[in-house]
Amino acid sequence: MTTQETTRILLVEDSEDDALLLETVLAPVMPGLEMHRVDCASDMTEALNQPWDLVISDHSMPRFDAFRATAGKMGVTVKSVYWTVGSCDIVVTMDGPEDAVTAVLLKIGSLGNVRSQTLRAYGEDEFRRILAAMP
């Protein structure tokens, strides 16, 4: 008697029909298939705490933001996203420990075709303290 291996798949998909179709296609060729579907960032962040053999993601989910989910998993909050015209296509403001923010940028940059520039912004009170400290 042979032992059947389990393959655990996390499916990031907002369509139940598409998820069922994928499971129907994979089940015959992966008898030990265990598939778990998530359709929002908070569920994905929670699911990523478990071990998965494979993560399959829909590329177009209007209510889901994989970048925010990835950043959240790494301890960083994405505060705002602005699409711009000029030398930068997008400006993202994040809040979190500097090492964690740097790790998020490196993670996203490692996916390729991404250039980033880190800026340090100061609030009005913080900037006034800096000016006041000048000789």
C-alpha cells in the first residue's frame, strides 16, 4: 500500500466558480489535494501563517491588494498610494519599523522591473524642531 502525499494549495481567487473549476481540473492529477481559497487581503495575511506547497493567485481582483497584504505580513502599514505623472509612476507612503519597510521594498523590488526611491518626510512640528536646533 502506498502513502498518498498531500499537496496544500493556497488559492487567491475572488470567483467561487473559477476556484471550483481549478479544483476540478487539479483533483484527478493531485489525489492528495488540499485547497484553501481566500479572496481578501486580511484572509491572505492570516493564511500565509500556514505552510503551503503552492500559492496560485488570480491576477485581477478589484477588491484585493496583494501589496498591502504582503506589507502587512511584514509588519508595515500602507497608508496611501498615489499614481503620478512625472519621474515616478506611483508614490506609496508606509508606516512601520525602518528595517521592515526596507524589507518590503526589497521584496517587491526582487520581483523585477521595479525601481524605488526612499524619501524621508517630516511633519510640520518635527521640521520646526529641526529648524529650531539650527545655530
